[in-house]
Amino acid sequence: MTNQVYGNMYNESSKKERISIEQMNSGSALIWTLVSALIIFLIWAPFQQGLFNGQSIDFEKPIYWAGVWAAALLLLAVVAFFKHMRIANKREITAVGVWLLPLTYILSSFVAVSHYLAMDMILVMGISAIFFTIGVFLLQHRSANRVMRAALLWTTYLIVIYGFINWFGQRMFAGSLVGWFSHVVSNGVYTDAVMTDSNGLRLTSVFQYANTYAAFLMAMLFAVLFTASRSLKLYDRLIHGFMLVPIILSIALTLSRGGLVMLPIVFIVLLLLLKPTQQLVWIVNLAVSAAISFIVLQPITDMGLSLNQVYNGAEAFKGWALLIGASAVNAALIWLSGRYLQPLFERKFEKWSARRTASLWLPLGGLVVIAVLAFLLIGTGLKNVLPDNVRTRVENINFQQHSVLERITFYKDSMKMVADYPILGGGGGAWAVMYEKYQNNPYISNQTHNYFLQYLDETGIVGILVLLAFLVYVFYQYLRSYYREQDEEKKHGYFFYFLIAFSILAHSLLDFNMSYVYVSILVFFSLGGMAAAIEAVPLSRVKKTPESANTDTDLAKRTGIPTLYATCAGVVAVVLLIFSGRYVAAAGDAQEAYALLQGTEQRSYEEVREPLDRALKIRPTDPTTVSQLAAVLQSVYSSTQDANYLNEAEALLLKAYERESHSKAILNQLGAIYVSKNEPEKSFRLLADNLDKFNWDMSWYEQVIGQAVTASYLSLNAGDTEAQKAAAQIGIHTYNRMLAGVEHLKTLPEGQLQGRDFTVTSMTTLNAGKAMFLNGQTEEAAATLKNILTDDFANTENADTALWYLIALKKLGQEDPAVYNKLMDVNSSVKKQIDELGSSTF
């Protein structure tokens, strides 16, 4: 009979007991190896564009490397915690439930509209599940928990400081710091760390997207604010208080309206979870930090705008001095707040804090204060004290400005996709490859700008229900444990993770933050931290035995659940490691081939083809690589006139088309191959049959209409009247769709941007007129062509318009001598064409 385990004490005779991770006095070498590897990963990952999943070759390789990292970390975690896993309680069962999320992506892959992107999303979701799993086990360990909280804060500080290095114009220095391990550095500069758009310069730091940087900063602002308020050590409070000003300034410099709107909303919600004393400390510290940031915002904004135009070392030094000085003042004030105000609040409001509804009053009052501040900043002259670029963004916060209207459009369009793929969705990447089919107007957006709607598009009702059930379970069980927990240190040690997960998920209702795999990892690791705080209540009540005081331990021992789980997790890690490693190799080969094709040096066919073949051997349906190889084969055919190259290209494209039927690259390349094979009818049919997939692609319409005329004319010469009219009718129908689309765009709300160009050009109208003539709609053809007729017959397009106009008149038995004479002056040979076509019967 073994000794029972009490608290943190156990002796040699109890080694066979499965002690919980919480009861461990110290970590093994494996645990600290895991922690070290995690910290290295958290430093590496954000500088890879935040591991943005942009569904293109430029973004893939770092994500696949993250898959290798994640698999190795999972193996470490399994070995480190195998002897301490229980799985049989409400806490650790989440480490099983999280794997339902990648499972939903696996299920949706069977009906995926893009097999290639579906496999990528299984990998991405698997990475997220791994970091959740690691979080559940690792963060139960108190020492590891403290280290990981510090690591998350310090990596945040690195990202913020890196952003300011770029903001103050020191881009080459910034590039040199990370260029040795980041592929994003080009020509010595981290690309778009400060980006330019219609609003001017916007700070993005490592993310290259200001809104996601704002979401990240918002989450970490609350985490830093919380840590600064809870720190007992002088240097901790000073350091965290120091960083509050750079974080708040960075949020302002992103010019993110979504961040400005969501920040106060999330802040009010978070206050509800704190005691009144803590609420007051948060409010005071945030107000002080915001006030100091506001004071220096204008000069720091001006310096950044100037230094990114022309760098000046002295001016950059002034910028750093101002930033450091303001941050130092704030650090001192935060320390004074903790030293004097916080104890005062605790004494004065001790009785008030004990009341059940005490935590409601300050948040409710905060709503009033925020509403007043919003009114003053938006509706009064107070906004004039803001920097011009910030003021412009604040003024545009309303429901009629373009980004709000565009997001509403995205959301409506995404629901159209759900109607067609309701149960399992369209698979990973469905929105990216299919949004052009459902879009209301010709915008460009591979993201729905809403994490939950994009998840719904990709995994259907089944997937979104699983996700919501998982999130609801974790949040509910965490909050239940949070309110029951009596150990303040433990309670607040996990609240840190709640701040991060809740803040980013809330902002993800408005943007595609979770498409950044680094951000997704932060969220799921933080969710794992929340799960680690859930009370370890057994899932099944079993009779206690003399050998065990814990029912979940007893159940785990008797069922072998931990062993089964560890085995399955190890298998998953090995499979992920193999797939990720292979994908890394394929991405590397694809990039090598792309570099060879884009280079100025002449390369042989064999030299270019070798890396393409290696990449396709691993991922045969990669649309980019397939279309690249097909283009190479087409180019070789042009030189050799060997039809075998075209046949191989066609076979390659058709095989990929079976699983990538919405790939524009494959469709365009296949159409080009048909043209090269002198099979215009196949090219025309391919484009026409797939028009519905690209409803607002103006060039696609133009190709269909143009090729409809060609196909109709060839059928006319072949004497096939039925085929002639069928092709012409497709061209006319396509033209009418274009006209209807142009009219629809006029109905867009005033503040909404149209997106890409979508207009009916004179060449398109000319081809439509030809199609009308070939379909026997001679009067309509003459009227259509007359509308675009000009006197400049030296222009071949105008001359062609005049020719077909006169042909239509000839067939109607009419004339236009003025046009006829001017055209004859330019080209006397047109008389024969007019007579032949004008006299034709069909």
C-alpha cells in the first residue's frame, strides 16, 4: 500500500502514483527544454510576417516550418508530462476536445473546393491544437507558468520596440537585426513594417497589416496593464509601466478604427471580472498612461512621418529621447500608483468590494465616460488636438464609411457560400478561392474579416458548432473556476491568458487576425492557459480506494486513458512532423523554380523543370506550381513546335483541375494551352463554363465575349449555323451580364468603394455588336456599334467598328455614305468584306 499524496509532498513509496502537474515541486529537464524551445519559437515566429496564411507561395514555407516546430514541441510535451497526465477530469479533457477542431477540417477536406488549401488548413489547425495542448499541461506547472507569462510579455516588447525602430526611419538597422533569420527582409529592410495606404503612414511592425497589429497590441496592453498592477517587485512594476506608453502610442499609430472601437468595449467587459479596487487601479493606470501618450503623440507622429521620408539621425535621436522620457515618467507614476494609491483603495473600498454588485458600478460609469469622450472626439473641436492622420481616422468612425460597408458586404457574401456548402463547408481556404463567385461587387479580399464566418465557410455548420462548443466550454469552465478560486496568486496567474484570448477573439469579429498563425497560436496557447485553471473535477465519480485519494487519478490508472492519449498525441506529432517536413521541401523547390524563372540569367528547360518536378512529386495539385510547369512546357513548345509538350501540359492541368476547379491560374493556363493547340472552341467553352466563378472579373468577360465571336465566326465559315448562333448567344448573354453589373454598381451606398474596375470598354462593345450580327440580331448590332462609332479611322479598333457597322447596315438594306466614304479613304479593301458578310444568309 502506497502512501497518500498530500499537497506538494510525496515520497519514494508514492512514485507509482500519477501525481498532478500542479503538485510538482520543480520541473524536469524536459519541461525546461520545452519552455526554452517555446521561447525561441515565440521570438522567431512573429518576424515571419506573423506567419500570415496568405494562401500563396510567398507565405507558405514559414508556416510549414512552424508545423515542424509544433510537432517537435508536442513530442517534448508528451514525454515531459506523460507520467502526470490524468485526462479524466474537466480540465485535461479539453486536451482531447481541441482535436475535434482539426478533425472538422479533415472532414471538410473530403468536399473541399481546393484540396491544396484544405491540406494547409488542416496543418494550421493542427498547429493551433498543439499549442492549446501544450498550454493545458505546461501552464499547470506554476514555475513554467510564470516564465511563459514573462516570455509573452518580453516578446511583445521586442515587437513594439522593433516597430518604433522602423517608425523612426532606422529601417536598415531594423532589417539587419532580423535579416539573418527572417525571409521578410528585402534589400536590407523589413518589408512594410511601416506601410503606406490612402490614410498615409501606418505602423504595422512585424505583421504588415495595421489592424492585426492593433488587435495584438490591444490584447497585450491589457496583459501588461494587469501585470503592472499585480507586480510586487519594484523593477517589474517599473518595466511594465515603462512599456505602457509605447504600446498605447503604437495603437494610435496603426490608425486602426477597429482597434479604437473595440478597445473600450473589451476594457469594460474585462473590468466586470475585477474587484472594485482592481478596477480603480486599472482605470487610473490606463488613464495616466493614455494621458502621457496623448501629450507626446503629435511630435512622435510628426517625427515618424518626416523620418520615413528622409532619415535624419539627430531627429531620430530626439524621437527616441521623447519616447523614452515619456515612458520613464509613466513608469514612475505607475510605481507611485502601486505604492500609495493601490493600498489606499484597498483600505477605503474594502466594504464596498464585498458587495455582490460592486463590480458593476465602475464599468457602467465607464460606459458613460467612454460615450462622452467619443462624442467630444468625434463631434466637437477637441479632435483638432489630434495629429491630422489620427484625426481623420477618428472622424471617419461611423457606419457609413467604406470599411464598415465593405465588411457588411463580406459577411453577407460569406453567407451565400454557406447556403451552397452548409454542412461541412467548402474546406480550408474556401473563401479565398470562391469569394469571386459570391461577391456583391468587385472587391479583392482573400479574407472574410470575421474569424467565425470564415470558419463557417470552411467547415460548415458542423465545424462552427464544434468550435463554439469548445470555446463556450473553456470560457464557461474557466470563469466558473475563476470565481471559485481562493488562491489569489493562482487565480490571477491564469487571468493573464484570459485577457489575451478574449481580446483577440473579440477583435476577430471584425478582422482576420486568426489568419496570422502566430496570433492563432497565441490565442490557443492562452486558451490552454485558461483550461489549465479549470478545477480538476473528475468526469466520472468512482468509489475511492485505499490506494488513491483522487477519483480522477484512480479512473486514469484503471482505464489507461493517459497512456492512450500520449500514444495518440505522439502519433499525431510524428505524422505532422513528416508532412510539415515534406511541405517545407516542396515549398523550397517551388521557390527555387520561381527564382529561376524570374531571374535575368538564361536557364535551360531541364534546370527549371527539376525543382518543379520535385515540388509536384510531393504536392501534385499545387495550382501555382502546376501552372508554372505548364507555362514552361508551353514556352518549350513555342521553340520546338513539338506537340508532346502541349499534351503533357494539358494532362498536367486537367489532373490538377479535378481538385482545384476554382483555381484561376489553372483555368487561364489551360485556356492558353488550348489556344496554342489551335483548339479555340475548347478554350472558349472552358472560359464560358467557368464565368460564374468570377462574376466581377472584367478581363474574364472580355475573353468570353471575344472568343464567342471567334467561335461563332469559325462556325459561320464551316457552315454550322446552329453552333454559330449558340456561340454568339453566349457572347450576347455575357455582354448583357456586364451591362447589368455596371448598373448594379451604381446602387452601392455612397461610402462604399467599388473595388476593381468593372466597365464595358469600346472593344467589348465592338465584340458584342459582332456577336449580335452573327446571331441574326442585325438591327441591335447596328445600333450598338453606332453608339461607339468615332471619326478616327486611323485607329484599328474604330475602323473595325465602322466596318461591322456598315456590314450590319448592308444586311438591313441601308447605308451610311459618310462613314463608308471615310472608311474607304483609309482602307479601300473593306468593300469586299462589307459585300460578302452583308450579303450572307444564316
